[in-house]
Amino acid sequence: MPKTTWQIKSAKSRFSALVQRAAKGEPQLLTKNNRPIVYVIEVATYEKKVRDSGLSTKAVLLSRPYKELEIDTSRIMESGRDITL
């Protein structure tokens, strides 16, 4: 399956084109500082992966279909910022 690689800055400015390509079944890889960050894939591809695996959505996401990517699954437990209303 062919993929297109985008730098984050370029992906922001051409987001519609990125989404259109992903919707046609072509995975879109976003990079930051030349490191892969995230894939954008069409919903049908994702749903097929979930359905065919017999796993929960969470298990599929954690199975990391693109092994070359590192996923930080830790959570930041911040209460937010204080603002004056």
C-alpha cells in the first residue's frame, strides 16, 4: 500500500489534501524533525483491522500496526491552568 509522507507544517497547511488522500485508501505518514509521528488512515481500513482481529478497539490501537512508530501511552495528569473570569 503506497503512502505519502508529510512534515507537520506542510500537513497543517494542506490538511484537506491529506484527508482526501487518506480517504482514498492511501496511508498518510506525518513526521516531525524527520521522525515518524502518526499515520492518518481511512475509517474503513481501521474498522476492518478491528473487525478482523476480534480484539477491542483499545487492543488494536495498542497492537501498533505500524511497528516502526513509537507510541507514548502515558497520560499527563495535569489539572489545567488557572484563569481569572
